[in-house]
Amino acid sequence: MPLIKRYANRKLYNTQSGQYVTLEDVAEFVRRGEEVRVVDHLTGRDLTSLTLMQILFQEEKKLGELLPRAVLTYLIRTGDETLEVMRERLLAAFDPQGMVDDEIRRRVENLVLEKKLAASEASRILDLLLNPAHRWESTRFSPGRPLDEPQSREPDLQKLLRQVEQLEQELESLRQNL
């Protein structure tokens, strides 16, 4: 995955190739199916979405009417709530695993905020659930087959595991509908 650093002067630097790149180069990475990550050189803040939006803006200037004016006007008028709904639907369609990962993070964070789960345990659980190295470690999940019994008998952990199982079933359903 190319890591692109964005400098204050807006220049983009590909850390893999050691060369400066343009937005068009980044677009080409994406077209080839590569996952690209763009970060601010000083802060490390993730700028990937912003950079991809800039690429879409350039495409709009070149091609015109990438999105119908009525859609853009509607999005601006209806505000953040509609944008969030649109974001969730697009994420579900194009990145169902990302949607599941976001939901896992949200639920674990809520358990920590409600003081039902210790922060250290939350970190461990998130690592087990979201780290690709652990994701398919033992056996793949198949709908209808129950997950192995958790070693811990803590009710909060069991609740979390049930939520994860439900999310996996929803993900499988989404995959079948694609």
C-alpha cells in the first residue's frame, strides 16, 4: 500500500518510490486497485478521504456533471445527517468489511464509556477482531454455525461476542445481496 505524505506546500511524496507524485498519480494507484493512504507530513493526520475528494473534484472539472447538480444541491441543503446516511450506504455497498469494523469499534467504545469493559481489554478485543492477522486465524465463520464458547465467562464479553456474531451474519447477508 503506497503511503503518500502531504507537505504544507501541498506536494505529495510517495514514500515507497521516493518520488513526488500528483493527484493524477494517486488516482492511477486507485484505478489499479491499490489501497492508498495519504497522511499529513507533520501531524500524521489521515488525509486520504480529502485527497480522494480532490481527485473527484478534478474529474468533475474535466468531465463535468460527475454528480448531477440536483444531488449536490440536495446534499448541501439537507446537511450532515443526509451525508452520514449516504456515507453509511456507500460504505455498506463498497466496503462491507469496513462498515463492520466501524461498528465493532463503535460498540467496543460504548462498552468502555459505559464502564462495562476496561480500556486495556477493549484494546485486546479490537486487536483480535480487527487485526487482519487474527481475523481468519482459526476457522472462517459460516452462518448458522455457532462461534466457539469464549474462555471468559464475563457477561460483557459474551454480549460483545454475540454482537460480533450478529455483525458477521449481517455482513454475510450483504455479500449475498451484492
